Amino acid sequence: MQEIAMSLLDIVQNSIKALATVIHIQMKDSQKENVIHIEVKDNGKGMDEETLKRVTDPFFTTRTTRKIGLGIPLLKENVETTGGYFHIESQLNQGTKLICEYVKNHIDTPMMGDLVETLITLIQGHENIQFIFEYVCDDFEFVLNTQDIKDILEDVSIQEPAVILWLKEYIKEGLRK
């Protein structure tokens, strides 16, 4: 069973391949509501109606290197196995929004995994993309906007090792609350 953080990485990689410049990730992890709700919205090239209809078919992919695409179909199956739901919408040249919600206490709900490393991997590998990450729990909220960090840094790259180390600690602290 794949961790949620790894599924998130896979979904965001789709946004990156779709040439998104802004990727907004929202997560709600609620004991009270018994859900792990995830939304990933991008401003990438989007999908036409035919591609959108077929995107959850594991034997469909837009890649030329292989004939199957398992990321979205497996995510959909994993989410629905927990009694949760999956929805994806997209408009050509406008972007895509993926929503999934796991039933938190279901035996088949995957572990969260390492969100910190997932975010750091994305930020470190894609300096020109603005990532907005919102994490809401029952009693706190953490928001990270890489554009805000870049504005503070001015001429210093967000990919500098010292900045990445600081970001890692900042995200850990933010999620630890």
C-alpha cells in the first residue's frame, strides 16, 4: 500500500509535466470528521474531454515511454476502497483540479508518509514553480507559499542548501503543531 505522501508526489508530478507554474495543495487531516481530504489544483495545460474521461483507466497514458498509467487509477482505487471519494476536473489550457478524500480510520487507508520530504523534493527540484501548501488539522493550520519565501530571499535561490535545510525545519515545525 502506497503512502499518501508518495501518491501526492505522483499527482503533483503530473501537474509539473502539464507545465503548471502554480500548484496549490490543500490537505485536511481531521480526527473529528474522520477524513483525510486532499486537493491539488494547478494552472497547467489541462486535459481535453476525451483525456479526462480516460485518465482513470490504467491502460491509458499520454506518455510515449510506456502503455499504462497507474498513478491516478491506483489513487482512485485506494481512496474508494476506504469508502472515500475521488473527483477530477480539467479544462484545456486552464488547468486541473484533483480532489480525493480518504476515510481516516478505515483499515485500508494508507499511512501519511513523509510530507516534509515530499515537499522538499518538489521545492528543491522545481525552483520556477510556486507551491502553495495548506495543511489543516482539527486544531491548527499550516500554510507555506514558496513565492513568499522567494520574496524574502530576494536574490538568494530557494535551492541553496542552507535555505533547503531551513525550509525542512520550518515545515517540520509547522506540521508538528
